[in-house]
Amino acid sequence: MKCPYCEKEMVKVFHGEPNDELAIESFENEVIIGNCCDSNYNYYCEYCDRFFQI
């Protein structure tokens, strides 16, 4: 998924209790583990430092 502002690739955001696979993906920068509560955003752009609901 590309950022609507800078066109760079965004990272998925996971909300909830992570499992081992998600923890490994977060270390590899493939997914960001958010808080345990549901949230409106599901993507993050590292370059713009913005969260998005897409």
C-alpha cells in the first residue's frame, strides 16, 4: 500500500495481542504492533510519520 502523500510504501499496523509470527514481522519492519485496543488506523507511513485508515 502506497502513502497518499509521499507515494512511499507504508507498513501495516496490527492491533491486539500479537503472536510469535507477528513479533518476528515487527522486528523485520513488515508490521507495526499497535496497542491492544481497536483503533481506526491500519497503516503507517514512516516517511510522513502519519497513520492512515485505508
